[in-house]
Amino acid sequence: MRAFLDNLPALFLALAFGAALFGLLARLLGVRRVWPFFLLALLFLTLALWAGLE
């Protein structure tokens, strides 16, 4: 459990990158409403910064 909590900011950054990449790929494939993916990426980025500040 300790190792999981030590790597929590890295996990959130990876999830943010994945959500942003998924949103970008969806947009390139023609999906019009991709803003939820970018919002999710922003949320994960915010969580990564918050977890790193503790």
C-alpha cells in the first residue's frame, strides 16, 4: 500500500496523458464531442499536482 501511495502522482499523470491522448485520437477520427476527455485529463492533472504537493 505504501508503494501505491508513493507513486500516486505518477499514476494520475499517466491517466491524464491517456485521457488527453484518447480525446485527441477520438477527435481525429471525427467524434465531435471530445471535451469530456479533456476535462477528465484536466481533473487527473489537478489530482497529480495536489498529490505531489502533500
